[in-house]
Amino acid sequence: MVWDGAETPYRSSISPDIGGSLCHHNRTSLRSERPAVPKTTMRLFLFFAFMIYAGKRAHGCEIKFTPPMVYVVFGGSTSANCRTTCNNTDGIGWESSFGGTGLMEGLSTLDVNLVKVNDWNTEPKCYTIYSDGTQDILVLPITIYKMPKKVFMPKPPTLMVDSKYHLLQCSVFDVAPVNRLVISWHKGDEMVHEQKFEGTDRRPVNKSVEATVDIVAEDNGKKVWCEAKLDLPAEQSPQPMRSELHELTVYYPPTFTEPKNETLENVVGTKISLNCTATGNPTPVYKWNSADSTLKGMQGQNATGSIFTLEFRTPVVYKCVASNAAGERTKYFHLDKPEGNYTTMAVLLGVFLTLGAVIIIIGAIFVTRNGLCTIPRNIY
């Protein structure tokens, strides 16, 4: 393997006598110095390079990292180990602008300390030289991350439950990398939505996204917010960053606390209260109407409140309308006389009619045709 600069290698495995040694400390780019060669020579060169590469792979040597991937906060430090699975190693080394070691002869395993990593595109490399003259190199998988500078959710507007879904916005600033970013939306004690992102940009980015959230009447007064976190191993993952909390204001139409319609029976002349109380946001207002426009009772006390009190005089139907900015609901009260009053009158009328019939029968027995009353002596 031959370098053309600080960290970028030619991706081929060649012996030192063909393409130069990896361990030279004053490496220079061969591309700028290599003279033009005939096509036949180039083909032979590629053939031998391929054979050497195939031979190297045939002996099964590999470079392995511990840990397999490293995570480091931007500007922070980390470490890793590189080793080869073969024993016929002349040396091993690390190439990095944040702690490179150069070639360490006679070793098959080597640690590296990456200090103050502040290059988003850095690619530390481990390389080995084998006793048969072949070389190998592998880039260390590294994730350089940065938590957001700010997470922001604007205050939601007043929401209506008649609209099934609502959008809640969340903005995240100066976070990296984007493919590790996770944004979640929360309502009360539940997470209602989560979004992950794709991309190859390693540098910090800004993201502003919206989530579709279902809102119900019970959500009025609940807290909402969004969070941003980075999807990293648990032992290395920073705490999520949260936006400001906002309290939801949800408008919903009135709902009656008692059954929708009621039928009430009362004795004439008694006081009666009709309860039209309803819950809603904003607080409902009430309006009463009667089917009989001649009634004056609607001008009485509480005629515009949730409870209407009146003196019962005749069967009638009252209508109560509870309304607010989210809608209105209607409730009917059917006022009637108790059936027991008519039964009592019927019984009394029957008694009087019976008594009258008895008196008539008795008179027919004891009164003669000439109008005289003939009562036997033994009666008195």
C-alpha cells in the first residue's frame, strides 16, 4: 500500500520493491513522479499486483479493531486498538493527524490515542507490513458527534378538537451527525411521535420538522415539548436535549352533565329547577326558550344561566342551548302533570256517582206512585 499524502492511500496491496514501502517517513506521491509506461508494461504491472493481492488474501490475514467502532465528541479524545490475525508481521502502525504512531516494527497489535479530535472528516488508519513484503491498511470506523446548540418548539396555537390532527413544530440547531439524530414529540406523560434522519454529512446541520399529533378534549392543559438525542451506544449517549414546555389550550364544545333530554312531572303551583349545566372550553353560555310564546316565566331569575327556576303551571317544553367558540348543544325539558292527580279525581268522581245511584234506588223502593212515602211501621 502506498500513500499519496497524509491520510489518503492508494487502495492496492503491493510489495515494497514494486510500489515503495509504507514505512518510509518521507513518503511522496508516486503519481506525480511515475513516468508514462507502455500499455503492455502497465498490463504486466496490474497482473503482478493482482497476484500479490490475491496471495495476501489467500493467507487470511485481517486487521481488527477494538472497539469495532469509536465515538468521540467533537474536540474530545478517545482510543482504540489495532491488531492483525497473522503472526508473520514485520510491523504495525497508525496514520492519523490526531495521534499517529508511525510504523512500530516487530509488533502485531498497537494502541492509538486520538487527542482533541476537531476534524469532522478525519479517518484514522491502521496499517501492517507482512514478512512476505505485502501490506494492508484499514480505516477505523469513527463517529464524531455534537449535541444540539438549541432545541426549540414554538408555542402551539389554540387547538380545536373538531380538527382530527394538528401540527407541532420542532427545530434543532447545530447538531452532528444527522444520521444519528432522533427527534421526539411528547404530550403529557406519553411520547406521541418520533422521527429519525438519513444523510452522509458529518458536519453540524439544522433541522426543522413538524409532527402530526392527535388532539382530544382531555389534552386541554397538558404540557407538550420536543426532544433531540443522538442514537449512540447507551454508555456513550449524552442526555437528550429538551425544548421549552408549553401548555395546550384545547377548545371543545359543551357536554351536558345530565342526560341530554329530561321529562319532569310536577304538581301545579310548585317550584321547579331545570339543570342545563354543561362542561366545555371556553365556558359555555346558555339561552332558554319555550314552545309556548305566551309564557312569561322565561323573564324570571336564571333565565340565561345553566339552571332555570320557575313555577310550574301547565305542561310545556323548554329548550336550553349551551354554546361556546367550539360549538353548541341543545337540551329539551318536557314538563308534565303527574298521572296520579287524574287517578285521584277519577276515584272521587266514581264514589260520588255510586252514592247517587244508591240514593236513587232507595227512593224508588219506598216512594209510592202518588208521591207518598210508605215506610213500614215495624221500621220505626
